Amino acid sequence: MSVDESARFWDELEASWRGGEPARADSTAAIDVGARVRRQSRSLRLVALSETLVSVVFLAVAARMVIAPGAGLFEWITAIGIALVVAIAGAFALVNRRGLWRSVAQTPEAYLDLLRRRSAARLRSLRFGGWLLLIETLAFCAWIPFAVDAGNDVFRRLLFGYAFLAAWSGGALVLLLVLRRRALAERAALERLASDQR
């Protein structure tokens, strides 16, 4: 859903909510919020599945590093670092998503409560992602010189490694900021709906 479509959805939902429709479980606002909750639930399951697959791939890479012939201290430290990041990110995801899988009731108020909790969890995830990006970027800054083999064109390979890291980290930061902007707009719309409900 684009930013414009999302904004239009929240404006229409807010107008319906203010019109008094949310009191009825079969109202347009309830149906819209219910449909949004179901879409978010599908998206939540897809994200959890993709995170699990990415984690398995990273753990497989780490395992391959340490079982490869000639694996030394550098490979072990790198593999342990990868496993540690996967474990921390996985634990955070489990704790952050607790209680967000379904609504306790099928009423507009319960759906709104679930949407608000999911919005708060999304903002926590983005904050965690920002800190994780910073830590990973610093770790790669220290890792790159050890990963580059000594020999010809060391400076060029170091420069390429740092340029790639800067491009990758910069792109990830821009994505985090765009997602944060959307999440903040959604939270503001949800807070307006919640205050109108009271």
C-alpha cells in the first residue's frame, strides 16, 4: 500500500469513525478495520517466515565457515558474530510480536487496539533495526581489513569494501527512515481514532 493509499484509508476510516459507525460490528469502519487487520496478519506471517528463512541462510553460512578446511580464528569469530546477531534479532522479534497475531474480539474497538499495538511494535522494530544497522556497520568497518587478503591492490580492495558498505548501509538507513515515516503517520491516525472513540 502506497503512502497516498494509506493516508486515504486512514482519512476515510477516521471520517467513518467520527460518523458514529464504529459502534456497530457490521459497519463500514468495522469491515475496513477488520480487513486491514487480516491484511496485516498475513503480512506479519510472511515477514516472520522470511526472517526465519534469512536466519537459516545466515546460520548455514556461519556453519560452513567453521567446517571449511583451514578455518581459523577469523572464521570462528565471524561465525560466532553472525550467530549472535541472528539469535539477538530472533529473540527481539519473538518478544516484540507477542500478542500481535490476532484480535481478542471481532469488534471495531478490539481491532483498533490490535492495530495500535502492532503500530507500536513496528516502531520498536524500526528502532531496533536502526541500532542493529549501526552495530553491523561498525562491525563490518572493523572486519573489512581482516577480510581483504594482503597482496596487490590492497588499497583498491579496501576502498571497494568500504564503498560497498557505505552504499549498503546508506540504502538500509533510507529504507528505515521511509518505513519510520509511514509508521509514524499510521500511529498518528490510530491515535486520532482512539481519541475520537473515547
